[in-house]
Amino acid sequence: MRGQRIFNELMREPAMTTRARKGRSNTLLHKRNECLLARYYYYGYLKNRCYEDILRLLVTEFYLSPATISALVQEHAAEVQAMKQQAPTHYFFQSRWPHMKW
């Protein structure tokens, strides 16, 4: 049939060779979690906020549910402990994430 070869070249072959990976990017999730944990530490240890205030602030900043945030903090508790041991200053957060207000 007339035009069949062009159709096959344009539509069939590229779809078979290039498949886009679906799902969430692990590197972006890692960066988000790292920033979320830094904000958790910042609000808790440098700003002396209570747990409920921290959750409320993080929900508005990261658009996650309180249950998800608390699960992430529990899952990465060792990283928060390491951050507590290092005792980073206000300048560390400003230089690492300059687009956020610290």
C-alpha cells in the first residue's frame, strides 16, 4: 500500500528502540529527602520548634503528608543523628541550599 514504508519508518521502528523509563527518579528523591532532613534538623535544633510545628512547616514546603514525612524521618534517623553530631551552622544550610530561606 502506498505510504506504508514511510509509516513504518516513522512510527514502528523508533517506538521499539526507544522506551522511556517510567516512574520517579531515585536521584531526585534522594535530593528531596536530603533537603527535607536538613529542614527537619534546622527547625528542630536551630530554631527550637516543637514536633507538630516542624511537621506543619514541612507539609507546606514539600507537599507531603505528615505520615510520609514522619516515615521518612524515621527511615533516615541515622542521617539526622549524623547531622546532629556534625552540628552544622546556619551558613552550611545557606551555602548548600541557597534557593531556600534559612
